[in-house]
Amino acid sequence: MKTIFIAHLTWISIGLILMLSVSSLVTTEIASAAQDGDYDYVVGGEPATATIIGYRGMGGNVEIPSTLGGYPVTAIQSWAFYQCGSLTSVSIPNGVTSIGDYVFTYNYQLVSVTIAASVTFIGDGAFEFCGQLTSIVFLGSAAPFTGNNWVYGNSINIRGHAFNDSNFPAPGDSFNGLKMGELIPVGGYGSDDLLSSFWTAMAIVALIIVVIFLLFHRAGGRTTRPWYSRLDQSKANEMKDESRDQMKIIDQQSTSPSPHRNRLTKGQDQTNARCPWCGAQMTGSSFCSFCGGKLED
């Protein structure tokens, strides 16, 4: 009887220990669950890493962060983006090694996916029933392991893309149910970004040239004039020459005898009279200061 009691007590003790262990594990996992921006995640492992367990964002073009709460993201847990109908594209960062089961299932608006080279595992049905999905880009040289039906129920136009030096099947062949399309260009599908950066650099260079041009002419203005200023000065010089020629003519007329001196109006008020030939105002003198005409007495 005593032996039976001791045996029962032993089993009860073992059961209590197991219950406490499970409770401790659950408590630890709940305590490590956190939110960073649009993402829910848990922390675990040694060294500590983050696993995405949920998404709260508005969708659209989503670039999954490589860190959450200061921890590197290494996995996306099953169902994390399940039925997220607002996603249109998703980029999985380098550092993530595992994409769980049914992660992006029923993402009806999802069109394109970019998978980092670090991904080695894609679970069952990970991209199942994404009706608009047409492009999955693999940035790694080694093809990841894929689960069953990982791209099941998608458009017939869906294609995979990989680098030429990878071990993915050739274009036109199937990679675990995914038909491979054209190879990734040497510049990658980020070439649009590279092109944008190129034109930005060209705009900066053009701006620098303009600034140097303006500074050069501003500095040169102390000793010489810019070309556009020289054009204006040339025009001004021409006008001065014309004015000088006209003044010479007037001077010659004022120093030479006028054939009309004796034909000026008689009895005109000398203080207000105007010369009838040149129209100049008489200043009280009997002679016109411009043409030399003389008023009669």
C-alpha cells in the first residue's frame, strides 16, 4: 500500500513539473511578442532574432524590414500575411531564411514578389490563390526548398525569374510548379532605380556647371564684361557714335552762315520766339544758338 502511494506521488510530481515547464514556455513566448510599426513579431533563439507573426499595415508596395525592435528578422511565420488583400508587391529582405506555410495565401491583389538570396525554405501554399501574381524574382543563386502547392491556384501568366548563373531551371522550364520566365538582367530589376540615380547625378552635374559659369562671369565682371553685357555695350557705343555725328552736324550749322538769316519773322518777341527753321527756343538773343539765325530789328 505504501509502495502504491509513493508511485502515485511520483507521477503527480512529474505531471506538475511538466505543467510548470509548458506554462513557462508559453509565458516566455507571450512575453516576447511585440509590435514594431506595421508588424507583430516574437523574439527567440540565441542569439536573439525576430520572427514576423502578423501584419497590420495598409498594404500596397511593401518592403519587409530587415530588423524589428533591433532584432534581425530571420523568418516569417505561417499565416502571417494570410488574406491580406491590399498587398500589391512584397520584397523579402536579405537575412530572412524561412517563409512559413500559407504566409501569402489569398492575397488577391499581389502582383509581384522579390525573394532575397538568404531564403532557403518556402512552405506549403505560401503563395497559393494569389490570382494577380505574375512575377516571383529570386535574387539567390541557389534555389530554395519549396513545400507542396506553394504557387497553386495562380494565373497561368505567373513566371519566375532568376540570374543566369543560378541553379534554377532555364526559361520555359518548371521550378516545382512555377514556370520560369526571362532571366534577370545584369543590372537587376532594380535598374529603374539605377537609371533614376543616373539622371539625378546628371542633374547635379548640370547644376554645378551652371553655378561655375555664373561665378566665372561674375568674377570676370571686374576686369571684363560677360558676352551678353558686351553686346549691350556695343549697341550703346553705336548709339553714342550716331549722337556724336548729329552734334557735329549741328555745330557745323551753328558756325556757318545761314542762308535764311534775313528771312526770320520780323517783330517777333525775342524772349519767346522760336527759330522758324530749326524750331529752337530763342533765349533773348538776336541769334539762334543752334542754326545761327538772326532776328531782324
